[in-house]
Amino acid sequence: MIKAEDKKAGVIMQKLDAKTRILFTEGTDPRVLHAAQKLIDKNVLHPIVYGKRDRIKEVASKEHLDIRKLEILDPDAFADKEQMLLRMLELRKGKADRKMAEEWIQKDTYFCTMYVEMGYADGLLGGSTNSTADTLRPIMQLVKTKPGCSFMSSCFLMLKKEQRLIFADCSMNRNPNVDQLVEITLQSAESAKAFGLTPKVALLSYSSKGSGSGIDVDLVHETAIRLSHMPLDYIVDGELQVDCALNPQVAELKAPNSPIKGEANVLIFPDLNSGNIGYKLVANLGGYEALGPILQGVRLPMNDLSRSASIDEIYKMAIITAMQKER
């Protein structure tokens, strides 16, 4: 039974395997240790924290945390560094030499990325102290995209009471073309499924079914046509204004033939500008909790935290990362 205090996380946790191993890149961050301890206490998943064991114990002591059950990945005690170096050179064949690989393996982001890539853990969560660039660079260089995906995108899981929405892409791809919007849509629908949603995908615009015109409308309209020719097992429709996508009464007036019927749960924004503004408006004025950015299209479950992330956000992002593995 999921406790009331975990209700928001609970919509994600329902099919989670408590044995799923999630590696935290910044194990000396007090917020990470608190989140890891909470995951252990609630038997949600198996957290692993990276860092020098003595330093982690010192931070835990200051935070009054009992971490005897917490697995610590101390790079000084890792026995398979040679295998890690060889695998790194294999992945970067022709693009990196041994000296470069030896320099990379000293960095927490590269070491942890390789640790997951080699199968020692199921997923990675970093970025509480490292920059987004530092977190994503080894992922893009070593892990890359999953089969069928040509690039990575991101989404936010927006939570308010019982309502769950997926917003994409709000943090990575600035001005996607039609091909990229199609792929962002497909990736976002898969994310929705991973979080227990049956996707109803709205391709957003300032136009609803031809009410407006311009190259921006044409972009979304062409994306909708392209998707309509694919054998999808969920609803996709566009172009739709956001009120038409979310409000059944407005949908009845503006797009009476739309299969979405004002009940979209996946919103695809036409560009980064509108997506980033949109999710932040909903979070700041609409009272939604925004979890993300959640990486999509990556071969393995790996995510980047905001450096301002709270203990609760880190806890929930760990659950999200584990849920991506389950999918």
C-alpha cells in the first residue's frame, strides 16, 4: 500500500522493482544522501552513491544519517578499472586514446556513466552539483541513443493531485524540424506509458485545425500528418491550441472532430521557447509540480537533476529513472 505522503510518487511507483539499482553521481551531496536513505527506508529501489567512502561517512555523520545499509561506490576500491578503460576505448574507438580515457575515468560523471553502461547498475542520476553539460557529455559520448532514436530529447512530468501530464521538449531541442518533432512525440508517448498513462498526444500551436496560418502552423500540421500515417496504438492530433487540447468545452467549439476531445495528457510544444515558458508557467501559476528534465531516447536510464533540486525532487527523480528501466 502506498502511503498518502507518497501519493505523487506513487503514481509512478506502482510497478517498481525494489531491486532496481540506481547510481547517484554525487554521493557526498547531503541532499542525495537524504534521498538515498529515504529510498532505503521505504524499500522503493536500491540506491548506490558514488564517492570516497570516508568523505561520504563524514557527511552522513554531520547529517545524522545512519547509512549502514547504503551501498557506496568508492572508485579507489573498484576492482575492474582496467575493464572499464578497455570498454571506454571500445566505445570511443578512433576518437579517444588511453591517456584520454584515464583522465576521463577520474571524473565522477564519466566513471558513473561507464559503471551503468557496463551493467553494474540499472540507471544513473546526476547533476545535483555537476552542471547539465558535465552530466550529459559522457552520456552522449559513451551511451548514446537507443535503437530507433536519432537524438535525445526531454520531457517534464507535471503533477497536481491525481492529474499527470507530459510536457515536451522543454529543455533540450531549440527549434525542431518536422522529423525531430515526430521523434519527440514518439519518445514522449513512450515516457507517458512508462509512467502509467495511456497517451493522448496534442501537437500544440497558436492554431486549431487551420484557424491560424504561417510557417509555425505548417510545421505542426505536417508533423501531425506524418504521425497519422504511422501504426500507433494511441491518439495523436494537431495542430491544436492549448485550451483546445485541455478543455473539453473549448474543444467542442474549436475542434469538434478531434479525437483528443480536450483530454490531452501529452503536450508537444513546437519549440524550446514555448515549451520552457509553458512548463514554468504551469508550475509557478498553476500549482503543478514539475519533475524533470527527464531524458528521452537514451539507450540506458539516465537523468540530470537541477542543481537546486530538493531532497524530495531527488527522491522522485530516482523513482522516475528506475521506472524508465522497467519500461
